[in-house]
Amino acid sequence: MSESRGTPCSTVKTLDEVPLIADLHTHSNASDGILRPEELVSRAKSQGVSLLALTDHDTTAGIDAAKREAIAA
């Protein structure tokens, strides 16, 4: 007996089908940026960014707030 798990492959989009916009170097006001982590995530989403890395200097203080915002919207 076979058990189906996850999403069937026929419905999974490939990178060729979905535009991937990434910003892998961002700073929030937890270090030397000007936006709060939540604002940074919100602005990135509004610009079509689907992959965002919060790379604040010497701190991870903004990660929880950024994650909450990413999950909420």
C-alpha cells in the first residue's frame, strides 16, 4: 500500500515558472539599518522579494520580529 505525502510533484512550481527575487544582505535598526525588522520584511514583500536574509551586525535581536512579520502576511 502506498501513502501519499506532501504536494504532488505535478503541482509544484519550478524556478523556471516562479520569479525568484532575493535580497541576501539587509540590515534593520537592530544594527545600522533604518527600518525595524518588521518594516524591512513588509517592504521586501511589497517589492516582490520572496527570499530575504536579515544580516544585522553582531546581533540576532531582529530575527524574531522579522519571522513574525514574514509568517503573518
